[in-house]
Amino acid sequence: MLAEMSAPLLAEWLAFWRLEPWGEQRADLRAGIVAAACTAPWAGRGKAPRPADFMPDFDGSRGRRGRQTREEMVAAAKRMAGIFGAARGQYR
């Protein structure tokens, strides 16, 4: 396609993409916005989630280090259980 496309047409498509982006990165952003909005009521004061918190970080640009340790996973599971009431015996 690019071999047959003229430079002015490519420039036009690039300008359109700058105004109305499309593709998987934009879809991830939309999903992150929905997820952040759905989880915001359960976040603590001053800890509102950001859409980027729910988006994949394929290139590592957000500074996430390697795999979680077992202790980190257990702590995250306990936090989630507390959010949804399992710690108070509501979902046993």
C-alpha cells in the first residue's frame, strides 16, 4: 500500500490520524478510561486510578520492573479482597 500511495495522500492520512487516532493503542486507552471510571468509587481518597494503570506496558516505558514476588502477589490479592468485602466475611 505504501509503495503505491502518493506522498500527499500519505501526509493527508497522517494529518487525519493526528486528529482522530485509531488502532490498538487507542483501543487500550478507551478500555483504560472505562476501567478507571468503574474502579474510582472504590479507590481511597487521593488514589484515583488513571487509565494508564489499566493499559498494557509493552515497551516498559512506565518503569514497571520485572515479575512480582510471591509476597507482592499475596499483598495485591489481599487488597483486592478487602475492596470487595471478602475480608469482612461477606463473600465466603
